[in-house]
Amino acid sequence: MEQRRFVLFLVLSFAILIGYYSIVGRRQPKLRQPQPKQRQAEQPGGEGDPQKKKTEDKPGEEPPKPDEKGVEIVAAELGTPQYVTLGSADPDDPFRMLVTLSSKGACVKRIELNSPRYRELDDRSGYLGNLIVNQEDPHPDVSQPGCPVQVVGRGTPAYKAGLKPGDVITAIGDQPVAGAKSLTEKLEKTRPNQEIELTVLRPKDNDNKAEKEYTKLTLSVTLGHHPLQLIRPAKYGKVPGEEHPSFLLTLHRLDGKELDRPEDTVDPGSELPGLHLWDGNWVLQQGEDKNGNPQVVFSRVIKESDQSPLLKIIKTYRLKKVPAESIDESNFPAYNLEFEIEIRNMGDKAHEVAYQLVDTAGLVAEGIW
């Protein structure tokens, strides 16, 4: 008896489902496929093309022809990158975050929140600070074995201990450090609030000598908790170098030259020959705006083959500063990094320009933290 009821239940269920989908199918409008003539109108040069209509409206008058060759760009010098920071990792400072930037590509490498409410959940080791921006670009003057320090962010444990860019970390306690990977592996075995001793070689100010001289130092560091990183380098795409930074900019079109669109939405593609706006070194200026907010201004001048300046591209990063009376207000609106782009014409001739901006890398997905 129970078996017959179960079979009847299955039959009725399938009947209800079939009836439901048949009713929904009848009520849904059918999608019309575009006719060949309509598809042709959507293509450049077909019927309905505004450029063609414009030409037909004025018979006998030819439209201006774009410069198919475009300008000849002088290849930029790659140079040695510089690394700077905005803000602080210390919540007692008048900032909500620490931003690390690189002159190579005028990009953002990392954004870390300094509030103790926001911490990395996956990394429970001790936090010294992100001292290595790019392992592929060590300081050219470093000739000593160890881990060269490329940047020291304000408010980090390394900053409070007196570590400086250009220093070379040779040991943690009695354990030698051979390089960046060795330093990371040894720090993974530490814990927050643990005190460690760093053996450091600091270069002397003796630029006139052929071989650099170093002073050996011992620095005591109290490690902290890893802050939450809103943006971090990610390993994807075809951008030169090991990791993919954020807010890279290049020219998608310059007069008659234009880039092909990449098939993969993650892959940013390539650059116009000679530009090197991604992997070239930008001129860096660090200061404050009229309201006292810290900012970093990157600039690059694009030149033609005769060395005459063509365009000047300016990228400005500005961090909101928290007023002294609002530092204890955790919800004060200072969690914003302002980013401005300016393209100036350096000559008398007009140019057709379109820029391409690569989005953020390593952005933490919503809900993961």
C-alpha cells in the first residue's frame, strides 16, 4: 500500500512540473534573431553607421583621414624603482591606512588598514612590516648577503625599531637570513607581541668610494598582528615582473596607433611600442596638498622620435588625513585614497588619446573578512 502511494506521489509530482514549465514557456516572449541587414548596420561602414551617414550628408567632401602610422615614440628608460608610502600602520597616527606605492608603473602595491578591528585571519605569525615590494628588483648597490630592505612604512614594527630603506637584514636572532624568501620563512615561525633581534648592515655615507662600507647594528623589534590588506600584489596577467600591481595606466590609443583588446578580461594585454608606462620608472614627488593631506605625484613625458615632448601624464595619489580631534572616532570618513589622472598636451598639435586603466589587484572579496 505504501509503495503504491509513493509511486502515485512521483507521478503527480512529474505532472505538476511538466504543466508548470509548459505554462511558463507559453507566457515568455521569443527572442528575435537580428536580421543580416541589422548586423551589417552595427558594423563600421554599414548602413546606420554615423560616420557613413555623415559622409553621405555632404557629397563631394571627404572626411578627414586619421594618421594610420601615428607618432613615433621614443622608448623610455626603465631605471631603478623607488618605493614610498602614504599614511601609517599605527592607529594612533592621523591615518586609517598604510599605502605602499612604486615609481615603476606609478602604481599601488599594497593598502593595509591599521585598525585592530581589521586583521588578517589566515596569517597568525608576527608582523614586521612589508619590507620587500619586489623580489625581482633588489637595490643595485647592495653587495652584502642578506635581505635588502626596500621600504619601511610609518607605524610598522620595523619603523618603530629604527629600520631604514637600504638596510640589509642578515640575521634574526642567531639564525642567518640569506634573502627575502629566507626572511619570510623565519618570520612565519614567530608570533605577535614576540620580541626579536635583527642583525642589520647599514650603508655608510661614502659615495666617493668604489666599494660600499656598512655599519653593523642590532635592533630589537616587537612584532605585531598582520593588518588586513585591502589591496595586495596578485600573480596573474602579462604585466612585466613577477606580480601584478594596481592602477597601472597606459595609452589605449594615440593618434593612428591603437591596442588590440585582450580576449581574457583578467589579462590587461600589452602596451604600444616604446611607451613603457607599466614597467618604466616615473618621476616621483612627495608632499602635501593645500589641505595638508599627504600626496604622491608621478609624472612621465612621452617624446617623439625627434626628442620633442608630445604628452605629459600625471598620476596623483592623495590620502585623507584625520583631524586631531577625530582620531578616536573610528567611523570618521578617512578610508579613502584619492586618485587623479591628468594628460597634458606638450605641443601645438592636437592628438587623439584614449587611456586604459588596469583595476585593483588582490582585492579582498566581500564576506571573506
